[in-house]
Amino acid sequence: MPHKKVIYFEFNREHRGHIIDYLYDEHGWVPVLLSGHNAESMRSWVNSKHKECVLQETIDLRLAQFDYSKVGKPVPIDAEIISALSRYALNSLGFQWDSTGWNFALDERKRFYYDMLKYWNTVIHHLQPDLLVLFTLPHTPTEYPLYLLCKHYFNIDTLFIDPVPFFDRYYHFVGISLEELYAPFIQHYKSKESFTPSQVVCDYLSEIRSKEGKTPQYIIDVYEGDKKVEWNLLKKFVMLIAKTILCGYGFRKGQADWKKNRKPYDLLSSRMNHFEELFFRIRMRRKNIKLRKHYKSYCVQPNFDQKYLYFAAPYQPEAVSAINGGVFEDIFLVLDILSACVPVDWVIYYKEHPGTFRKGGKGCLKRNKHFYNRVASYANVQIIPSQSDSFELIDHSQVVATVVGTAAWEAIVRGKPAISFGRVWYQGCNSVFSVETLQDAQVAIKKILSGYTPDPKDIERYAASIEKVAVKGMIHRDFPKRIKECRDPKFEMERIARAIYKAYEENYL
């Protein structure tokens, strides 16, 4: 059996090692590097079964602590590599964690990005991997540069598990491209194969099409958890005090990489310790509360007798909007295009993502008074309450627009035209207008004005195509909780391993 050398990312939680073991035993996939938070149990497992595998603490990379002794002499990057990845560089610079927005200067962000590329370039040069396998989307400044090098420079086969739970039932699929998230199921969708949606798909679409609509449970769970944020912060504070008294834990560096000051990024003194991180989150809570009040001061109630485009703004900062949004992570690029395209008798209703104001969220890092002043400055844009019913807004709109948000999918399912900016899983569906250029948006609006409506049969086929490749009931989202509840963790992990190998067979062999 020919061996494949594999870099694994975020497979280091308890039980996930079964995935690596299965792929090693059954298919000869040899782990050459495992990156994640490597607890002692993981080190023992690797040392006993995969002795040649390099263990790399992800937090060390986030803190710019690069240990080349494990992988070999540094291999510099060059103009060819930087040029090949240039279209993705701005996004990589944009989601580096900065506690104020002013501590991580552009020159430092660029240098950090280059440092990360150099480290992974060295890993690839010395370890010669055949595959990159990630347990989730490559979504941080740590693994995103690795993904870019593998996918867009070295042409190394890449696989990752999409964390979105489809059909609101923990259905997940294994992806191969961030730029084409629909790749695993597009062949089914575009084939001449005849198939009909299952009862699961029909029920799911019916729930979205119902009068009141249905918000996915995983989104509801996020907001339910936010109700406990004060209690959770208090609990963390008490535990931190206790750990600090016992062993000084609170003054050690945390597991997050927030840059707290303007010292050089590779100095540990530029990053938060546990106490600083906790107080930072308390300050964000206060700012988010204040931000909500400020946003409300701009709001008008939507007038459903008015012709309008409903723009559902994305939650930011967040991995999906940062990476999959591409250049349209910048909301004002979107508003510029939409504002220039809609008819003069339309308005654009801007509804902020409710998650922006979550007490436990990070919305205040991307939104402030100046941001909303600028949104309000557009002559044909009106800001409406973030708690306005999204389904009601969809139903009365002429068209819905979003940056990789679910509102566009919900719109076409409910029979309303939708415009999507960025790269998202439903982008392969013919019933969605995917916009890259001003001309794309102009063409879409023109078709909508001519009476275009989405084809329900097309949407049903697209959803059914997703189900064909999805792994039902995969233990991925809410992993720590669900892995404890399942009867046979090893069996569940081997199910994931089989799904990963199947995706590899179907896309790369």
C-alpha cells in the first residue's frame, strides 16, 4: 500500500486521534505534522504510535514563536510565492487579533503573514506532505497561510470538514476548496442524474418556507448561550483567582493571541495573559452594550409598502465573513455596488447582524459610531432594527443581498431573488445571483426587474445534492459535549475517517 504523508490540523482533541489511526492503518496515511493544542495525552499517543510525527503547538505559532528545530533549516519565501497568493493576502492580514484595531500595525501584520508563510514553506519543503487535512475550515492566521500554500502554490491535496450543520441536523460534508465550497456536491447537482429530495430535505425546506420561518438551532444556541455571559465571566474570574493563588496561572500567557500593545508582535510581552484577556472580554461586553444603544439611534422602522432591497449584514469579526467574504469583507464595497444599482424608487434596508451586539461577542471590534455614520451617509440606505424579523423582511422585499449569510439562501427557498457576495456553500445554485463585479449586480437587478423568481425545483435539487455527500449526524459541532454523550467514540471518529477518505477518492483519485 503506497504511503501518503499528511499534515493534520486541529485533530488533537481527545478521541480525534482515532481518525488519524484509522487512516494510517487502513490507507497508509502517515502523519508527519500534527498542529493544535497538544495536551500531554496527545503527546503520549503520538510518541507511542507516530514517533516521527512533529507536534506543533498552534498557540506558539499565533504568538510568532517559530521553532524550526523540529522541521529543519528555514526555507525563505520569495516573490513567486507572494505573487501566487497575492489575491488572498489582504484577507489574511485582516483577521489577525488586535484588541484595539491600532496595536497591530500594517507593516507588522504583513511581516507576521510572511513569517507564517516561511514557517509552513519550511515544513512543506522538509516534510514533503502529500495531503493537508483539517478538522474544520482553515480560518485563522495560523492555518490559513498553510492552506494557501498547499492549495494555491504547491498543489497539495487539501481536505477539511465544513462546520456548518446542514438541514439543522448535524449533517456535514468534507470540503476541498474554500473558494468553491460547493465543489463536493456540484457534480450531482449539474449531472443528468434523476433524484428527488428525501423527507429530511423536504421537511427542512418546508420549515424555511413556513409562514414564520425557522432559524437554525445552532444559531439559536449561540444567542441562548449569550444570556449566561455575565455568569460565565464571573465564574472565570473566581476560577482564575483560585488558580493564580495556587500557581500564578493568571499572569501566564493565555491561549488566545490578542495583541495588547504596540510592542513587536514576536515579543510575548505584546500578548495578553489570562487576567488581561478576561478583563478585555469584560470591556468588550460593555462596549457591545453601548454599541447597541448607538445603533438604535439610527434606526427607522421598515415600511413594507416601500420597494426595497434587504441587506442582511454579516457578523464581524468572524472567520466566515473574513475568509469567505473575500474582498467583500469590506461592507462598504458592497454598499457602493448596491447603492449604484438599485432603482431610484427603491431603498436599501441595512439590518445589522444581531450577533454584533451579543454581550459575549466581538462586534465592537468591527463596528463603531463612525461605521454607522458612514452607512447612514448613503442617500438610499436606511438602517433598521437588528431585531426586525428577517423572514418578514425577505417576504416583502424585491431582493435580498448578503455577504456569505444564510439570508440569501432563505430568500430563494421562500421564492425571493437573492444576491450573494463572496464565496459560500449555496453559491453553486443557479437560483442565486453570485456577484463579483458591478456589472454582475447590474445584470442581476435588471433580471429581477423583469420578473425573475427562483425555481423551487432547482433549489430542491441543490439541497438534495448536498445530502448525497453529507455525513449524517457527524460529531463535529459541539464536539466536547457530543463526544461525551455518544456510546462509541471510536466508531464515530472512524465514520469521520471514512468520510475523509471517500472525499479524497472522489476528488483526487
